[in-house]
Amino acid sequence: MKIDINKGKQNKIHILCDGEYSFTVDAEYWFSCPYCGKNMIDEEEQAAFLNAVGSRSAFIAGLRLLSYRDHSEKELVLKLTQKGHKKDYAQNAVALLKEYRYIDDERTAEIYAKDLFERKGMSINGIVNELCRKGISREIAVNTVEKLDNDPILRIIDLLNKKYSRCLSDEKGIRKAVSALQRLGYRWSDIRCALSQYEIETEEE
């Protein structure tokens, strides 16, 4: 296989294999790796070469994604594969990112759970489901929400006061508030209990 490189912007090296663009890596990596300076590699070297530069390319892309926000391991592998990196390369990159502590599912779960709990007012069950959807294991998700101060009825009352008080003047508004609370993961029994403290009668679900 014939190897060529083109220098890109800033610190980027674009690698071409047999004349076709294949990977982008950083200059520090390329000029220190054993393949730098080789124009041709044989079949025995090819698999190792592709794995090395492919994984490094995915690693750089993973760092860029993590610079915007934290990701879970599964979420980052999925995003890298969606961006065109082979799954093996993406998994190698994520394993290295985890080793360097750029990825920590427990830390990510705590940050995301706090945001959902405080900013969106989501229920504990809703937070667990959302964390799992983000690729966090259910065990980590459950352990994370156990640290949150939770009384679902008091939280619903707080949301009714802050966000939905204007909806409680008629039946249509009440249904709208109930639907919104259910989307946040609150149980109907807790919603009904909270509404009863407003002396609002509700129909059975």
C-alpha cells in the first residue's frame, strides 16, 4: 500500500492510502510514529498501520467532541462511528480516552443528572431513563440519583408554583400541566397528590 501525506491547517496531517484520503492525525503523532517517512508498506504492516492511524484519528475526533461536553463511553463510540470512524478504531480511541481520564461515566452521570434535576425539574425515574439513553449503565444511573434530595410530591408542588400555576385555572390547563409533569417522569399518583393540595379535582387517568 502506498502512503502519502498532505499537511492540513494548524497541526493536521492528512493521510492518503493508495491515492485516496483515509485519515487525519496530529503532526506530533505522525512525525513520531514508526510509519513516518515510509512511502510503501507491505501486507504484513498494513493491518497494524490502519489500526494505529485509524485509532489515532478517532482519538483526535473524540477529544474534539469532549471539548464541547462530557460524553459516556457508549455515546462517544456511537458518535465517532456516525462520523465515519470504524467501530474498532472508535472503541480503541475511547478506551485510551478513558485511560487518560477524559471519559468517566460516573462523573458524566453526576453532571447530567444535576442539570436534569435542577434546571429541568425532571423526576428521579425520568433522570435514570435519560442517563441510560445516553449510554450510562443502569447501575451507575441508579447510584447517581440516590445522591439527589428527592421528594416527588414536594418537587411537583414546586414546579406547579414556578412553571404551571397559570395552567391551573381550567380543565384544559390542568391536563396540559399533568402531561408536562408526566413527560418529566412523574407518576400520576404523585401528581394527583400534589394537585390535591391545591384543592384541584382531577379526573382518573
